[in-house]
Amino acid sequence: MAIPVETFHLSPSAQGTLQARIQQMVAEGILAGRFRRGEKLPSTRKLARHLGVSRITVTLAYTELLANDYLASRGRSGYFVSDNAPEPPDFGTPPAREERVDWDAALAQRFADGPSLGMSKPADWRNYKYPFIYGQADPSLFDHANWRLCAMQALGARNFDALTQDQFDADDPELVSFIARHTLPRRGILARPDEILVTLGAQNALWLAAQILAAGRDVAVEDPCYPALRQILRQAHSRLHLVPVDEHGLPPEHVPAGTRVIFTTPSHQCPTSATLPLRRRQALLTRAAHLGALIVEDDYEFEMSYLTPPSPALKSLDEDGRVIYVGSFSKSLFPGLRLGYLVGSAPFIREARALRASVLRHPPGHVQRTAAQFLSLGHYDALIRRIGKALAARRRVMEDAVAQHGLRVAGRGAHGGSSLWMKAPEGVDAAELAEALRAQSVLIEPGVAFFSGSDAPRNFYRLGYSSIPSERIGEGIARISSGLKALM
């Protein structure tokens, strides 16, 4: 590997002749571990031109480094870091430097000082035997072979423009076409291409909607809800009004007067899994119309409706154009894909497209085209059917085990899903329970982060079953039961 000539810079504060300074610069790069054994240095002519010095000066510096065994010469191939060059010493972790910047005064806005999302998981979660965590892909179910094939096809000559060109603010037309013709009609939604925007996952879609619709306005959100949504809205300086959900989801009559935007998860409430009944959906649309409010519908996980067909999307009932619909392929394919979409009236999508372009132009063309190939060739639907069968089997085992050990289910998806919302006895802190269970190779998700306020209940937790095989569920639930008894 050749070391780029741009890597070399003469320090203006260095002492000595130009030859000595060049020699020191190369030696320090080797001793610091930036230049590795066997790597090729720039030619004397190229380095001299880059540094603005004579070629003989660089040649003399290289010659001295050859003599000291820092460099080796390989005939006409040039100069290389010697195989006998000194190994860089292990200095350990660099000491903390003394900061001379007052960061409290320097930061114009703060984004890291909000409440913790509380949704982190160990990086080595796959090493835990009983990982009841939500939203992670099961490699045993994913169609690696066909995804790899589609990625290779997306790299082909026919797709070269989609891969390499800067499309500015445009999306892959094949992906947009599939969303319009196949994905949205399954939710009862009809949309034109100018009413669809591809995003970097659902969270990016929610951020765009918040910036455009909710900045500085009164906003109603469910309580509990997706923790990142509250953070997104706070960053937009929205005035949050928390609406407690019940066993049927968001009560429309509790949306306060003055609300301009309503954020909701009607088909699969996050995290309780409650499904908003049709009558409530119609009532929510009526309430929004009365308030002159818009609705942002996060329809995550609708593909996981393996028990009964999903309820019609709120957007499909919308006759006024006041519902903004958020969908995602990241939940059904794999979370690292970060591919979602926004659906709304053309004026809104035009603004969302402009805002997205100012931040990231568009999601990578290769990712979009690979997904379009995977979807259009039928691999996606086959994958959804396979995942649905696996989750249905795991859910049966989960519910049997939960019932056997007397654990309380606070919410379960009526149509399917991949998690159960659980409630521990009063006085039990689910965060303490989670910490104790880790020692037994069990991972659960404490629920406090989904609630707002310092007095949030601490005895809720979520059990995901997308990442744990059926044969381990029973023993995992037994350990959770034992852990609960130890804390009571």
C-alpha cells in the first residue's frame, strides 16, 4: 500500500535543516504507527514537489533513513518502510489533554444533554443465551444469498448511474415505483411518486416531519412512546403535550386544544402494542380536523401482522390530506439497512425533499437499488412470510411460558408483532431486574425510557422475541420469573 503524499507536512515549529526535518517527519510517522512495515513512500520527486523543496534534499533524507534501517530500497520500485523498522511503542491510552475551550459557552445548541434513550444494548448481545431484545435481525431467517445477488446486480453496468451519480435530491425511481405500486396499496394507500420520499429509516422520516411541521408548535405525543421521538421534538423546540394511552391506544378526545401536530402509532402502539380500533381512527381524524391539526402516523412493523390482517392505515382513511405516513424497511429486513419512506401531500414532500437535500442529498443509490431489486423479485415477500411463521411459533411459546410462570402481560399486538409489553409487580425496578438478569445471560429492555417525566413508572419492561430461538424461550422466561421473585 502506498502512503499518500498528502500525509506529509513539515511542521513550521520544527527545528533544524530541511533535510533533518524531513527525516524526523518520516521517522516520527513510523514510530507513531501511522506508517506500517512494507508500505511504500512517495517518490523523492513527488515528495519534493509536495513540500516545495529540492529533490536532492528529500533524497538525502531518505538516504539517511536507509542507513538507519527505517527505510528499504527495492530497486526501481522505490522506497518502503523497512521490515526492520522500529515497532511503535505502546504508550497506552493518551492522557487527557487540558481543554482551553469553554464548551459550555461555545455550544450554540445541545443535543446530548437530554434524557437518555435508555435503549442501548450490549455490543456483544449475541453472546447472551437469552436475548429478549427488540428490533434485531435473526441471521437464521434472513435471505443472505438473494440479498447478496441483488447487491451484485445493483453493481452491474445497467445500474451504474444509480450507483455512481449524485442524484441531488432524487430517489431511485425503481424503489419509489415499488413503494407506490406494491407496499402502500397493501395499507390501502394510493400515492403518486411526487408524494413519496425515501429516507434513512423511520427515525430520519420523523426528524424531517418534526422540523417541517412541529418546530416551535404545540404537539401531542403518546405516553409512553418511542423515546427518540420526544428527543427529536425537543430539538425542534416543540411544546410537548403528553396523552396517556390505554389498552386501545391514543384516546382522541384527550388531544388538547391548540395542538397543531399529533404523532401516533395507531396500528402497533410503541411500546404497548395496542391497536387503535377503526372507530377511534375515525374519531382521531375528526378531532384533528376540528383542531386544524396534522397527524404523523408511524406505521412501523405492519408487515409483522401474522395473526390477522392489519387494520387499515390511518392514511388510507384520510380524505383531507392531513396525515403524513412513515414507513420503514429496516424493521422487516434488518435495522442496519436504514431505509424508510415518507408519504404525504406533494407540498409537504417538496419541503421534506429540500430539507433532506440540505443535510444528506439522498440515501445511497446502491442501497436503494439493491432494495428495489430484492423487493421487485419477490424475495421480500418470501422473507416476510418466513419471518411471520417463525414469530408466530415463538409467540406461542412465549405466551405459554409467561402464563406458566404467572408473569403479567400489559400489552400484546392484536395482529402480531415481535414483542410483549410486560408489567412487574409494584415496587420492582425493571432496570435493577435487567441488571441482575445479565449475570444469568438474560437480556430484557426496561420500560422507563418510554415514559416522560421524573415520576415515570419503573416496573414496565419489554420482551422481544425476534432474536431468540423458540427452544430457549422457556428457560429464559423461567430465569426472569426467578429474578422477579428475588426482588420482591
